[in-house]
Amino acid sequence: MCSRILLVLLFFWGSFLNAQTASSSRIVWLSDPDASIESLLREFEVANEIHAPMGLWEISPRKEFADYTNIAGDRYWENLKEVRYVGINRKVTKRVAPNDAFYGNQPYLGHIGLEYVWNHQKNGVNINGDTLVVAYIDDGADTSHPDLVGNLYINKNEIPWNGVDDDENGYIDDYRGWNSGEKSPAVFSDVSVIDGHGTNVAGVIGARGNNNKGVSGVNWHIKVLPINTYPNNLLNVESAVIRALVYAFKQKQHYLNSNKGKGINIVALNMSLGMDNAFPADAEYWCALFDSLGSVGIWSYNATTNRNVDVGINGDIPTLCKSKYLISVNASTINDEHYSSGFSDSFVELAAPGVNIYTTMPVSFEATKPYSTETGTSFSSPVVAGISALIESMACSYYIALKDTQPIRAMEVWRTWMRNSVAKSTSLKDKTSWGGRIDAAKLFESMAEWCAQNDATYLGQEKEKPVSVWNLFPNPSSSNINYWSNQDGILTFYDLLGREYGSFIIKKGQAEVTFNGVVGVYIAVFKGVDGSVHKKIQNILSR
């Protein structure tokens, strides 16, 4: 009798665990973003918006059909011609490796040239005084940690916990960031203390440095924005990751469209999570969103899997995304050797220290000394993201102006700087496409050399600026936009999904065009009579 009862209990316990880990919803990507999702729903289903302009929706059973499991197993959505992609909310794993023994200092920071670069830092703002923000998608952050409180971002345009979207950015009470898993402002939740992963990452990016306590982050004074992407029940994480990417994009877009008065000036985004064994064909919308982030001047930095595999063969998302605005990072040791993690000479750009990284952890773990030693790519990627924002804070006026008016061109310049920053290593030669690990001093020198050549005010040198082929101004603008061109050509406007919104015949010289589009961010493409193609981002504030 006892054995039979035990078997029954084990059966129901196993069923309970399966219910906690199985996804009850799907992600649907419509072929036509303007198509009606409601017309495709069945009576027991409900659609939740992920990113409607892109045609991304989450399809779930209605509450009264919560136990209906066939939604994740039938072929209805796969067979609809209106659907470009459909799949269950897949498991998204953090890039975590087990802790090593306690390690009381941070030798890797000096090893990658930060002691030199810190001498030139500008307190987390660029040369124009604009606050720079590094966002990261993870499981939140302990907002009470003494080594983080001074650097965690606060949305001063939002009144906390009043239930009102005060800054009109589409999110209520996002005073400290956003929880895309729960769709709430709770950036520090029960999930945040399971292993403290998000607080670990925050400390790597921006634990307050030179303050006589705790540890030093890569960036002493940067603002760090946590986006908590894990729901309390740990289900349906993939859609939450997409919401997190969209949140970052919308905040930067809001910043640009409000003439820097609202929104968030996110310059780098860290992702220490991803999907093992996945390929771009499995997650095209992930990859497309990195292009969107890049179009508004956000660099994305991604931790590869902690599995020691060739990701080009075995798969890894977002590492395999081909976006020019995504840089993938694996782990290296203090001796610049590849440390057990995903590798590729085609898809992983560079390495960064990822062994014995001493960083912050939630205060609830150890109130008197809330720090721990961590290992894995989760802590390599934020090293690079933090350095990225650190160098941007030192960049010259010409580069910042280029990023404000031609962010795509600026991103191309930045990628060249990043490639030049790599310290070559025999061990990393075939494990990364750039052949080595990040070196902050070399990145600083690459930036300084470019600025000295292109900015007449940088270092007090009189340098001739490159001659423009064409220009649009002002930016942001109303629907009336001025242009200047040194040749005839065609000017076409596209939205961020690549849809054409208007085309104009351009004559050499200066004139005005009227672009009767909708308010938002557009890509302006000028094709000159000489066959050259030039692109700029244009912000339209009003009609």
C-alpha cells in the first residue's frame, strides 16, 4: 500500500514539475505586420502584443482554457499562409558557470588596459554633457546594493509607483527600469535572488569605482539600466526577452524624438543569456531587432554559450545573428587563453576576461560582504559593454555629432575601433574572428587617432573634416526637411522594417522636400548618379 501511494505521489509531483517548465504559449510572427491577428484567433485563444509594428504576437489560451494543452502541439498556426514563423516560448538559458573559490582582487582590469583609460574618464557623460546609459537584459538588480546605488539609472521624468505613465513612453512607473517578464516596474524580484545573476552583471558593468568600498566596475560612473526579463514562474521567457529588446529600442527612440528631453540615452546593451542549439532561421526576429537597436545608436553585446563548442556548427542565438550592430564575446583567462565557452572564427568577434570575476551579489546573500567570484561568458560580455560606454564618454565632438545625425555611419566607425582594440592571442586566433581579447587602452587609442584626424577641435589640432556628399537637416525635423547634395540622385525614405514611405528626385545643390510620413524614425537612402549609396537616420517629430 505504501509503495502504491508513493508511486502516485511521484506521478503527481512529476506532472507538477512538467507543468512548471512547459510553455503554454506561442510566439507568432505575421508575414504582414498590418494583418489582423484577431481574425486568426480561435475561440479559446488570446493574443498579447509583443511588438505589433513588426507583427510579433504571443498567443496563449484564455484563462478559462488554462489547462488546454493542445495549443502548443497542434499544427493550426504552422499551416496559416499569413504566418511567417510560429514557435513555442522556448527555454532561454543564462550564461552562468559555477563559482570558483573566493578571489579578493581584480587583476584582469589592469590586464586589459583599464588602469590607463581610467585616467581619462569623464564621469559617465559625453563631451556634450549627455548622460550615457548601459542597459542589460537579465534577472534585474539589487537596487539597495551599496556599490550600485549611485550608478543605477533613475528615470527622473517618471513619478514612482503612482500608476501613471508620466513621461509618456508607453510604460507605467518604469522609474528604475522595467520587468519585461511580469510587464511591471519591479526590476528586483524573487527571481533576482535565485542566483543573483543580474546583480553580478550590474557590478561588472558599473559598480562604483574609487569609492573605498567593494569592487570596481569596468565603468566607475556610468548609469546602469536593469531590464528584468524573467517572470516569477520562469515561463515564457523568450517573449519577455523580445519585450526587453523592444523596451530598450523604444526608450532610445523616445530620447531621440523628444530632442533628448525624455526617454533614455542607451548607448550599449548587454545580453548574458541566449538559446543553445539555435540558428538564425529559428529566431529571425531576434536578429532583426538588433538591427533596429543599431539604427538608433545602440550597440548590443552578447555572451556566447558556456558550452565549449563551435557555435557555427552547434548553434547559438543571438551569437549567430548577422547584425552589424551585435558583437559576440566568449571567455578568456588572465593569460589570454580561451576558456571553456562557445567559439567560432566567423561568428564570435572577440574574447574578454571571464574567469574569477569578482563582482557584486544581492545583499540578502551576505549583508556584511555582498560580493562573489563568478566565472563564465556572462561576465565577459558586460566587460566589453562597460568599456564601450567608457570610451564613448571620451569621444570627440565630431564623433558624437556623427552619431546624432548619421548613427549608421557612426556605428561603422565604432566597429572599426573595436576591431582595432583586440590584443592578439595564439589561443584565441581560431576561437574568435578578430583573433584576441578586448584591450581598453587600444580601443581608446584607436578612438583618439580617428578623432585627431577628423575633429579640428580634438587635442587642439586643426584638421580638415571629410567633405560631405549630401546632408539632411535639421535632425530631428518636422515633415519639411532640407537637403544638400553635390550631385543629382534619388532620395527614398524607409521605416525600420524596410517599408518604403516616399521617394524624391534630388537635384544638385540645396532645397527642401516634404515627407508626409508618420511621426517616428526613418532611414533616408540617397542614391547618387555616380552609383554611390548613402544612408542616414531621420527623426520626424511632427507633421
